[in-house]
Amino acid sequence: MKWRESLVGARGQTVRVARTVVVESARIPRKLFKVFVEVEGMYRNMVEQLTIYAVRNTITSFTRLKALKYRELRRLYPKLPSHYAYTACQDSSTRAKSFIRLKKLGQIDSDYPRVEKVSIWLDDHLWRLEGYTSIKIATHKGWIRIEFEPHKQYWKYINGGWKPASEAKIKLDKRNKKIKIYLVLIKDIEPYKPRGYIPVDVNEDNIAILVDDKPVLLETNMKKITLGYYYRRKRVQEKYDKIYGVKSRVKKKILRKLREKKKKHSIRWKTANIIVREAVRRGYGIALEQLGRRSANNMIKKVRDRQLRHRIYQASFKSIQNAIAEKAREYGVPVIYVDPRNTSRQCPIHRAPILYDNGSRIGKCSIGGEFWHRDVVACYNILSRTLGVDGSYAPKPLGITVDGRPVPLASTAAHDPIVLDRGLWERWKSPPKIHKYRMTR
């Protein structure tokens, strides 16, 4: 089962959330599948022509591109339903806009984009749902009914009140003679007013949260994953570049089999799911640091080590926050962003600097002398900056009620978070009783 997620915002209190669920059709007879191959060929030709034209004339507007090229497309493909010209213009304008933007940033050397992979865009005139397990698609040979195989995630959304949107996409699997159908399901969610907040601090190797005054670290092992794949790619490149050259197909085929992206995607969404479910259970909101659009660039300005720069880029701080925000919107959980300045360097009790020695994650308050774990103090500062400023029912920040005695490794010291290894939480929907797991030292 494969599925992807996206968001659609709406004005007012109600938020419209969209999820794209991918389902596969049953194996299609050869003659029937040939019809869709012909549709894909005509659609691909339209997209290639339109994309080149849009880039050459710097057109990024769908309506302008449609006004200029619609009649020409109808003359070239008179048997194809007219709305394929509409969706091809939408597809091409999106590709052209992305290409022009990357070209201005200097990230592309070619003059025109290449259309390699094509998914056929469908609007409400080109498809309709037949029951819950089949769809009808308009083609140049008339309407064709396709049965698809629903999976657990699909039924979860359908039974949860999600409705199909007007748009959809299909992609041909020519090897197995199947069609992948990308269904967009939507639902209107009304956020609730939070009773409190769960602060979240995203780090390279863990995600720190504060649940009922208990600091918890969800270990993600992002550093180990990033470096492991970094050295693996490096070995493959050194080996095959000498034998086949830099642009060898053998090397590209091996690199495509690496699963770094899938592993990181899984970690992001599983941690987001755990955090959001804990917030829903308590009626809480979620507090995150307000990272800039190019936060990784700001983090590496003074970093010269190439490996460390690569790790910071691959840590996906912003992507993890986006996953949490998207999952929160699905459940109506409010999300607040606060100023991230000095959240891990300032004592939340005395507002004084915390001193760290030799890269240690345990620091000492310069005034009170109490010890703090770097990730835990960030959570307390995020919570302190959140409470009382949003008009919620959350309690006002009257003071931090933690034992910050200047006693190294005291049993109730403020630097003692509960560490949950990745192997423990990876299969959870939400954490069980967390007091039985080990403390960090």
C-alpha cells in the first residue's frame, strides 16, 4: 500500500484537508489497456509541446496557456475529449513554472525541460467514481470502467467521512498492465481550542517533547542513516566511475535502489503521528520553533566541515516540522510557532545563559548552578514562550516546576529526559507508560 499526504488551507476556522491515496487496478486485458496507452501517448505529446512553448515564452499561468493553445490542441487531437487539453495545460504550466524558477536560481543548465514521467491529470469531466471500488474514465473510445483494489488506508479514509475531490490522476504500469489511480480525498476539519501545549524540539538525532512535565526524547538516528548512505554512495561512485565513467547507467541503477529517502520519510510521519495523537488525547496544541524558509543555509553559514554541512542539510528539520503540522491539521490540533532564538542556551528559571563544556549536551546555569539537558531546556523555553500569548485555555506561565538542584545526576534533575530508542517507538501508535524506560546519562 502506498499513499501520500498534502494540505489544502481554507479561510476561517474550518480547514479543508486533502489526502492523496494511491490504489491499483486489477490486471487489464491487452486490447483495453492499449486504449490507455494511446491516451497516454497523445497526452504526453500535448504536455511536451505545451511545456516547451510555456518556457520559451515565460508563461506560468494556466489560464493564459489555455487561451493561447487550446484551439490548436483541439485541431491536433479532435477525437480526444476536450478536457484533456485543459488538464494538459495545467500539468504543463506547473512544470514550466518549476523549471523557470530553478533556472533563475542557477540549478539547471539545460534550455528546456525534459518530460520523462507522465501522470495523466483528470478533472471532473474525465472521470467519476462508480461505487467504492471502480471508476469510469473518458477516452477517445468512450467511457471505460476500471475496477481497482482498495486497501486498508483507503477504507480508513472512506469510513472516516472523507469525500473524493473533483481531480484525480492515473499512471500506467505497462509491465503488469495495470493502472495506478491517485484519488484525492478531502474533509473539513474544525480545530479545537487547546487546554495546553506539547512543545517539540527537532534535533539531528532525536525529537524532544514535553508531555505532562515529562521530557521525552524520541531517537531518530538520522546522523547514522545520513552518514551510512553517504559512505555507501561514495564507495559506489568510486568503484563504477573508474570502470564505466561518471554517467554510467549501471551506477545510476544501483544508486536508485538506495532507500535513504523512504527511511527518512517513514521516521518523519511516524514521529508526527505519535506526537499528534498524544496532543489529541489531552486536548492540547503543539508548539514548534519558527524556522525560516532556508533554515539549513543559516545553520551552515559558519560551518566549514563538509561532512557536517551535509549532515545538517540531510537532517530535515523543516520537513519534520511540516509533517507534524500536516498531521496536526488532519486531527484539528492547533499549531503555534515561537521564536527559536537561544531556546537551548537560556535557563528558563533565571533567564541566564547556560554554559556547556566541550560539546556536552549537559549544561549549567550561570546564575542558579542547576544542570540542564540541551534538548530538555529547549522544550521548556518553547513552552514558556507559547503559554499565555494565544488566547487559549492553556495555563499561563507562572513558573517552571522542575527540580533544578545543582546536584550532578540527581534522580529528579532537570537534565534527565526519558530516552525512547527508535526500535521501541517505531511500531507504536502512541507511547505506553513511559516511566519504565531508561533515563539518559
